Amino acid sequence: MHGYVSITRPANSVVAGLAGVLGYLIATGTVTPESAALIGIVALITAAGNVINDYCDAEIDAVNRPDRPIPAGKVSRRGALVYAALLFAAGNLLALTTNLPCLAIALFNSALLVLYAARLKGMPFVGNLTVAYLSASIFLFGGALAGPDGLAANLPVAGVTFLAMVAREVLKDAEDVEGDAAGGARTLPMVLGIPRTIVLAFAFAAAAMVLSMLPVFRWWGLPYLLAIGLLNAAVLLGAAGVRGCTTPACIRSSRVTSTLKKGMFLSLLIFTAAAVLL
């Protein structure tokens, strides 16, 4: 039983579910009993995606991650496939209790998670874009429960999440070039080289920062502008250490991916505070 729990990455799945509720909070400024269903829907579909990913990576994990539930013998491949199907079905059945836009997003993301695990993951940059979209779409999903206006209210946070996630994902690939090459993967840094990958990542990060400033013109005022501006400056300063890196070890030592992760988390707190208080 422990294997069937750990293969879903339960902590990540629940956090993703809470992000769905955060999208609803950003859209409406409140949380209702109805919005609690978002946690279950997103958590179940995210868990299913984690399971199908391990199913497709079983042979690679047997070499690189033998402690994972499938290579460790805690979950069979067939058992993982059936389990993923049940989790996908449960998540989408629960989505039937919401509305048509939410159901459409749930069904599309479920199909995309399967396609990502089976094919897209191994395609340079396409896999990065897919992960970024899936992360950003959680906020669209939460906003969609509040209708078209709620969906529109979440476009800035979804856009910022997408752009920042692309930056972080390609830099994570740059950190892992040696291991990915040994495992037979082909990632963007292998195609472009590490210096060009860093430039591309900074372009996406800069775009995320510009987009994060736009809500001040439609929804929020000077307090939001000051908070998000200070955060953007801190993230840029913290990420500056990656400039000039040409090796995976240099990128890892710069801790740039950790800086971007913290920046995304803090920006979500600022978005939420602005939605509730301003």
C-alpha cells in the first residue's frame, strides 16, 4: 500500500490542489464550500499524471532511480497503469460537479499528461512548455469555476507561472545534462548549449516579470506595484550568479532554480494578498 501512496507524490498532488483553490480565491476574493472540490479534482489528476509518468519511465528508473516504487517492486507496471486510469477517472468524474469550462480543462489536461509521459517528455523544449502549461493551467482551472470573469482574473498569474516555469525547467535541464545524457535523453541544453540556454531562460524570466507588473493597470494599485517590483528585483539579484556559467555544476552552485522557485511562490502570495485586500 505504501508504494501506491508514494508513487502519486502525495505532497505535490495536494499542493497542486490547493493552487486550484488559490485560483478561485484570486478570481473572487473568497473561498466557498463549492471550491473545495477543486482540491480533489486537481490532486487526483496530478496524482494520475505522476503514476503514468512512472509507468512510462520504469525502464529508465530501473537504472537511474531504483528506489522508485515500480523498479523497487512495490508497484507492478500493470498495477500502475490500472491505478493511473482509476485516478484519472475519479478526477474527471469529480469535475462533472463543476461547470463546462472546468470539465474541459480537466479532460484536456488528463490527455496531455498521458501524452507528455509517453512522447512529449523526450522532445527538447516541447516537454518544458508542456510542464509550464500544466502548472499555469491550475490557476485557470480555479478561476474557471467562477465563470469567464474569474478565468480572465487569473490570466496574469497563469501567464507569470507559465513564463517562470519555462525558465526554471530549461535551467533544471541544464543542471542535469550529465545524468540526462547518460540516460539517453535529449534536452534543450544539449541542443543549444548551456550559455544559450541561460540566455533563453533569462528572456522568459524577464517576460514573466514584465507580465507580473500589468495587473496594476487593471485591478491593483501602488501597494501591489511596490511589492511585486521589490520581489522582481530580488529575484534578478539572486539569479545573477548564473551569468557566465558553462557547466551543469556551475548552474547547480548558483542555486538559480531554487531562487526562481521561491520567487514564484512569493509572487503567488502577493497576487493572493492583492486579490483579497485591494
